Amino acid sequence: TPRADTCKAIIQKLWQEGWFATNKGLNDVHNEMARRGYHYDRTAVAHALIDLVKDNILTRDGPPRRYRYAQKKPPKT
């Protein structure tokens, strides 16, 4: 399978795998991406997460700068 190369696409792949079944913070997402070999700036990761919230894929909860992200709808299998 081709590698996802945009920050948003990588996060969507995590979502499709069910990785967001439990709440994750920005640091969790950033660290998981780095663990998989994707090294993006934390700001880019934060922007991609916001885009996915706007796309109604993820939900965001918690106080500013300490948001937690979780899947809003289950991925299609």
C-alpha cells in the first residue's frame, strides 16, 4: 500500500485503525506519528487535528492547549 504522506492523511489512517477509540492528546498523536517514522512539526499536527474536527471525523474536548481528541464516528471497515 502507498505511504500516506500528508500530516492529515497520516492522522486519518490512525483514525481508520481505531487508534482514536480512546481520547488522545496532541503529544500522544505527535509521538505515535514519530514512532511510525513520520516527523512533523507539532503545529502541523495540531492544524491537521483541527481540520479533522471540522470534517466531523474527530471530536475535541478539554481546556485550550490541553485538548483531547477522539473519534466522532467509527471508521468504515
